[in-house]
Amino acid sequence: MNRRFMLTLLVITLVTGLCIAEASVQAQVTTINYWHYLSGDNAEIHEQMIQEFNAQHPHIQVEVLYTGNQFVSRDKLLAAVAGGAAPDVALVDQFWPPLMVSTGALVPLSHFVDVEEYLSDFTQVSKDTVTVHGQAWTVPFSLSNQILLYNKDKFREVGLDPERPPATWDELLEYATMLTRDLNGDGRTDEWGLNFTTRANLGSMYAFITFMWQAGGELYSEDYSEATFNDAAAREAAQFWLDLAHEHKVLSLSPPMDGFETGRIAMQYSSTSSIAATKNKVDFDLGVAPLPAHKNQVTGVGGSSLAIFKTTPEKEQAAWEFVSWMSSAENNLAWSMKTGYIPLRLSVQESESYQQYLLQEPHMQTVLEQFDYARARPNTVSYADISRILGVAVEEALYGNSDPGPILDNAVKEANIYIKELD
């Protein structure tokens, strides 16, 4: 009887111990919330990385929330911050850090590491995008620039040299005119020569600002005290868009879905981050070229960084472990080769693995060479809203086929009111 009692007691003790141990392990797991706005193929690659992190870090588990495109994600994030319900980590667009810093909700990078030492392996342009008032606040994650994708087969069909893409605005118009065709003679266009995003809520400003810079314009005065995007250069860029759509009819304002991928659009302004996905979708000879220049040769820089929000010391440390893992050299190499984003780390760019990748993917050499004249958007708190004002103004002029001058004048007045309110 005593022996049976002792065995029962032993079993109960073991079971109780296991339950306590399991509860202890569960109590040691830190769960962090992560918000992002990626979609499509890049989102799948991105979420696979997060699953790998969770598998390798059982003491930290990342819960992911897709918050929509950048246009709406920024507003959701600001609303969450204002309501005291910010995520632990968020992917933020290139020009959001100044705005996020102004809310007081971010944890600076210096809280976790020696910033100068940590960022020494990152490219200068990527460091510029995360620095506000001389201090680094977020960790670079991805970097891209704008590129011209073109269909070499369509070039051949109309007698254009497929190895000589347009190098200027004049050539862009000339080529687009030749490539815009009514194939069946019914009086309707079947194929368009050119496409880029023209809707403000879909990110048209990424393209328009680059056109404006190429024309010699600027968003702000030198001291950022006022908007200047109603000058002659900005009007020239806006009028060029109008002419492409309405006078020459080579740019459709209601382009067919996946028009470039299906061969109905011959040239597409795009992000370098889309190259890998586009290659997998098309069955034609794909060309990748620098953006056509005008008075200046400029390409705009895009990308994102990882921001850690103020929560608790435990969650902030877990967030840093996640962020530093996501942006490690190993992961930056894998992310760059899978997506077409440009390596942020100098060690990755110079690595044997990436050099071998460039031999296999010569398009990416064009992407890297463009960084000699790549330009980041202004890293100032007013930029996000100023760009929206300009984006809506350009869309109004373009879709209404209206003189862009008065519309840009009104937009500048609105922008300057906003800038003064921030001072």
C-alpha cells in the first residue's frame, strides 16, 4: 500500500513539475506585434523570413499584421500612436521617420547599439533615410530606385533597337509614340507605349517628383520654410504628363491590368524592387534601363526601414532582436537576391555571393550604377503631407486635362499654410 502510494505521489510530482516548467517557458516567451504594408511576391518572401525568425527564436514570437498600402498604412500607424496602441515594430516608408520622431513614440537606435559602429556597414544613402536631426531612429531594411522596364520584343516589332532604350524625355516620347498602336484598325488603341502610376493614392508622387527634379525643380526652398513646386520646372513636368496622356495619347489614364506583363504596355516606370517578380511573370525579352533624363539625370530613391516603438523594456529588447536579425548581412543578401532590392550593406554588395548573383542577373548592375545619381526625398516632417497635396494637385490637372499652373499655385498656398503650422 505504501509502495503504491509512493508511486502515485511520484507521478503527481512529476506531472506537476512538468506543468510548472511548461508554464515557466510560456511565461518567458515575449510576443511582439509587427505591422507592414508589403504585398504580392515580396510580402510572401518577407513573411517567410518572419516565420524563420520565430522558429529560430522560441523566446520571441512575432505576430504580423498587414495594414494596407503605404497611403493608408501611415494614417493607421499615426492613429495607433495617438491612441496609445502603437505596434512594437513597424515597417515605415522612407520618408516617415521625421513624422514618427515628431510624435515622440520611437525608440532611437542609440538605445540599443553604438550607432556609428553599427551603421558603418550600411550605404550612405540608406543611413540618410533613417537619420533625423543628426540622430538615427530606424534601421534600414530595403532600398530601391526607379527604373525603366521595357519590352524588347515590342521594340523589335516597330523597328527600334532593343539594346538602345530611350535616354531623354524627347526619346521617351518618340519611342512611346511608335509603340502606341491600333492593331486591328478599329480606331481604338490596343497597345500603349508608356505607363507609370498617375493616381496619388497609389504613389504617383514617387514618379512625379523625379520628373520634377529632372526638369530642375525643387519641392522646397533651401531652408525648407516654404514649398516651391509651382515654379517653371514643376509646371514643365506636369505639362509633360498631360501631353503624354492627352496630346500624344501614349499614356493611358485607365491602363489595362498587368498591361506591361501581358504585352499591352511597352515601357513601364517601376521600382527596382519589382524586377525579380516581373521577370517571373513575363514571357518576352525584358529590358531594364536607367530613367530617361531631361535637364538633370536623376532617379528617385524608395525603400523602407524598421521602427521600434516605446512599450516596455522587455518588448523593446525583443523588438531590437527581431529588427537586427531582419537587417543582418545574411538576411539582407537573401532579401536582395530574391526581390531585386539593392543591398544596404557594403559587405553584402562586395560579397562573392552577390557578385556571382550580378553575373547571373546583369539587370541589377544597371540598378547599382543608377545610384550614382539617385536622390532621396526630403527627410523633413512636412514631406509626407506636402507630397500628398502635390500628388492630388497633379492628379487633378492630369485627369481634368487642365492648365497645371493655377492648380499648382493653389497647392503651394495650401502646403505653405501647413508648413507654417509646423514651425
